Amino acid sequence: VVTPENCMKPGPVHPAEDTWRFDRPDALVKWCGENKLAVFGHTLVWHAQTNPWFFAGADKEVVTKRMKDHITTLVGRYKGKVRGWDVVNEAINDRGDAETAKTENLRNSQWLRAVGPEYLTLAFKFARDADPDAKLYYNDYGIEAGPKHDSSMVLLKRLLKDGAPVHGVGIQGH
């Protein structure tokens, strides 16, 4: 399985609202197909490498529509060619303690400020709608133990309760 490091992240692939750069992800998906390798998409929604235009105006409805259009276009383009997606990446705050471990302890990202915590649920639902057969993951680092682990359990339970189609969790190991 091949996972791209950067070419499918929002910043490089979608630099402006009306601009897409599919040359690198198209080449990767094509090469993987020719060499009988599966592709795993990384990442649809992230606090980093997301261009400021996504949040311009900071109106919840507009930002949600931009997120939906982004996910629908990217996942839809590779429907049937990308096995799964890291739908949301690194949404939990790095620092935590016994108190925050009882909560989701979400990172104070522009996504959270503009849309609220439901941005995670919406992202998963938009991805499922774009490709119902793709496996969908929450991805993060440092969630295998400690307060961040506890927060990840709170978050994942809420996402599943809210109907988010989460198929698995990616744990980064750099």
C-alpha cells in the first residue's frame, strides 16, 4: 500500500477555491495501478497544510460547504482507486492532563473555530457519500497511551454515536 506524504493534502492539491492540482496525485494513483499497489489517501481535513481561503469569512455555512466540496471532489476523483482515506488528521490537542483526558480535548484549529466539533462527523459523512466503498480513518500521533489516548477514546465514541462512518484509527509512528 502506498500512502502519499503531501500531494493529497489540502494545501498542495487545492491551493485556491477554484484551483486544483491533480498532476501529482494522478501520477501516483496511475503508477500504483500499473504496479498493482493499493493507494491510501492522506489526508482530507487537517489543521496544517490547509490554505487560508478555506476559512476566509469564517462563516460556518460557507466553511462547511468548502469542506464538503473539497472532500467530494478529491474522494470522488479517486473513487474505486483509493482503498481508504485519513479523513481527519491530528484533531486532538497535543497537551493533556487528567482533566482534559475526560474530554475530546480538540485542537483549537480553524476547523473547530469555524464549524465546531461537528466538523469531524461531517467530514466522515462527506467522505462516505463520495465513495461508499472506501475505508475511512481518524489519524493521529501519540494516542496509544496517556491523556491523548483517553481523549481519542472520548472522540471516537462520540463520532460513532453521531453516525460518523469511522472504520479504523491510524496511529502515526515517525
